[in-house]
Amino acid sequence: MTKTLAIELGPHGVTVNAINPGFFTTEMNAPLMADADFDAMVRDRTPLGRWGAPVELAGAAVFLASDAGSYINGASLTVDGGMTASL
């Protein structure tokens, strides 16, 4: 969908990108974080060794929405502490 919308809306000056989040500390994830085995799996498989903080997604969003990201279109930015790279 990101790539299709990027192609369709690009000629109108609209950029479309995606942020692919990993595991973040949120109220919804509290039960997962409380599960010692699951928490250990996340920490062990994430090169940074921790869950992400929601504020760490904000930087990616601000970058893509800023002039610095004005020529980025149809991209997917993974923000997961390196977990994808380690799998």
C-alpha cells in the first residue's frame, strides 16, 4: 500500500512512507513485558538489548515529515533496535 500510494500521490507532491515498529513499551504491551520469557526473547533478539520507548518512533516520524525527508517516497523505515537485522 505504501508503494502504491507513493506512486499515485507523488505527482501531486504528496510523499507516502511507512514506519515499521518493533517492540515498544506501551500500555498495550504491558502483559508481554511482564512475561519474563517473552521479555527475555525481545531483549535477547534485539541488538540494543531493550524494548523501544515510544518517543523513539517520534524521531522517525518527524524526519519523514520534515524537509530533510522531502525526497523520500515509498520507503519503509524499520525502527526496531536492530531486531530485524538479527533474525
